[in-house]
Amino acid sequence: MTAVLPLRLPAAARTLPPVGPAAFRVLLAAPAFLGRWSVRLLVTAAVLAFAVLAAGPHLLGYRTMTMLTASMAPGIEPGDVVITTPLAVSDVTEGMVISYHIPIDDHRVVSHRVIDVQHAPDGTVTVQTKGDANDHPDPWTAVLQGDTAYEVRAVVPELGHLITALRAPAVHHALVYGVPAVLAGWLLLTIWRPEDEEDESVASAVPTALVVGADAAGRAPLTALLQLTGWGVREAAGTREALGLARRLEPDLVVVDLDGPAGEAPALLRRLRLAGCRAHLLAVTSAAGASDRAAALEAGALACLPRPVDARLLVGLLARRAPGPQAPTAGDAPGPDVDAELMDRLQQVYAAALPDRLTAIADGARAGDAAALARASATLAGTSAQLGHPEVAAVCRAIAQDARRGVLAHELVVELRSVAGG
């Protein structure tokens, strides 16, 4: 007999979002996703530019300068930024590209290749240089001043053009006054955004489930069942990964495996609640005792479901907490008509997905990829067992067991096609 131990609905949990056409939901969520990542990319680029051009020279000792002429083309083009690092003057050798002040006219800085080095008895170093694109050496010899010279070690293409554009008066004023104003407005909108607007954006996205368990093969059947019923599913192998995913994804459902180390699953449930996770929480088990089940329920789980999870039981439990006039109330059990309709829909989804599942298994066997073969077979075994196809489940389990031992059971793959009617 299947036992379900319900707990009162946690006050912090959200109602589960309705499942609509996946493409439509993705389109609705796309603008917000692109907006978030555009801001992140801009901030990242700004931080990197500041680090390279402003902070780096002070902290790491290198220098940057923009190439203004084509004298070193094609290696260094006009508008490229060169990065130079210090070295002792006595270490300058022929072939190096160095940056130095020319000894005539405006004493500007140039970056040219050294073609001759002279060391005087008093320790001074004199160099003759030439631009790679020039026909003749530079019309001077330069005495390197001080104890340090600067060698060109890296070139950042085109960055100098961007720096020049940013120094234009109009752009400078826009950056100084406009960007802070936009950021301030964005922060104010984020702070003052109504909570119901957030709920609407969450409801429009694909409902997300997080399945947590150390054993990938144990997670696969439940993952496949949730995917069949329209959920987007992510998996985590441990507490740290689960907490990170829960923080980033804000899932609508979290399912944890009680069969891991004692007390780990209830501790994860408590940490999720303490971290502000608003998802519905479920636990699954094949061997946990009454005390472990009670600990999970006390930590916030709606129910502890026995493994293998019955499809009718899981979907019925979730349906009782989904919005909509046709959903039964939280205390009602689904009637025969609801069960029949649910199972018919699941069977239709199963039949539609079966060819792709069989193809994935055949591809894994044909490619000699034992890991992919085991994963695909275990997934189909779980959903087949849960939806009343024991023959298919038995063959899939046998294929998965052989694949985990590195054996590619091609004859069983052929038998699976026959048993599944494919």
C-alpha cells in the first residue's frame, strides 16, 4: 500500500505556475533574461577595462599606451593598445620591442624594435631602433635613462579607438552624468517593484523543479517523470550544489532523496527554508525509516513518497496545489475521472516521447558510449515502470546494468525495439 504523509502547506511556498506552451513561456521570459545578462556583461566589461587600464599599472607595475602610427604594422596597428612591463636597462637586447622617449623634438614616447645595443664603460645603454613597417632605422640613437626600460609584452587590438571615443566631450559628459542617473533609476525600480509584478514574471516562466540526490541513476526516473508532465528540471548531486541552484533558479519544486547520509536531506530542507526558498518541498525514499520521514516532514516537506514514485500519486499531489478552478482543494483526493484523465495524458506524452528515447539508447550503443547508454536506459526504465510498462522497464534496466559494467548489449537494444513496438 502506498503511503503519503502530508504536512500542512508551508506559508512561504508559492502556488505552482500553470503549464503552458513551452515556446510561448520561453518567449515571455526572454526579454528579462536578455536584459539581466546585458547589464551583467556591461558591468563585467567596465570592471575589466578599469582593472587593465587604471588599477593594473599601479598594482602590477606595467604600463599601457595607444599606438598612434602604423610604424609597427602589421603587428601593432594604429589604435591598438600596447602593454609594457619593466626590465633592467642592462637586459635590453636586439629584437626586443621597447617603449621609450625619443631624444629629439617633442621627446614623445614610441614603441619600436631594437636593432642595435651599445653598452658604455660607465654603464649607460644606447639603442638604435626601427619600426617594423619603416624602410630605414630611426634617425637617432637613444640613451636609455635610469635603470628601467619597458618592453612591449602584449597588444590589445582596437582598444585605443574606444578610449579616444570615450574622451570625446559628449561621451564624457554622458558617462559622468548619464550612467549614474540610469543606474540610480534602475536600482530604485528594483527596490520599489511591486511584489505581485514579480509573481507574474515567475508565473510566466517555465515551472522549474530541482531534483537532489547523490545517485544520478536514482534521480533519472523522477526527472523523466517531471519532464513528461511539463516541468523544466535541474539536478544536483549534493547540498552545496543544490543550495547554489536554488538561489539562482528560484525553483517552484524541490525533491530530495532521503536515502543518502543520515540527516543530510532534512538539513538541506531546513537550509532551503532559512535561505528564503519559496518552493514546494518533497522527499522520496526507498529505505528511510519512520524517524527519517518524520524529520523531513518537520523540516518542511509536503510529503514523503516511496520509490519508485507512482506517477498518479506525484502528479495528483502537485495538482492539488496548482492554481485553477478545476484543481481539487488541498484536502481532497483526486476522483476516478481525474485519475483516468491524468493517466491518459501521461500515456500520450510517454508514447510521443518513446521514439526519441529509443533513438537515444540506440545512438549510445552504436557510438560505444556506455555512460550515455546507461543514462538513457535508466531514464526510460523509470518512466516505463511508473506508467505501467514493466516489459520495457525490465529490458531497459538490463541494458543500463550492462552499460555500467562497460558492456554494450546490442542484442538487448534490438529486443527493446521489439518489446516497445518501435
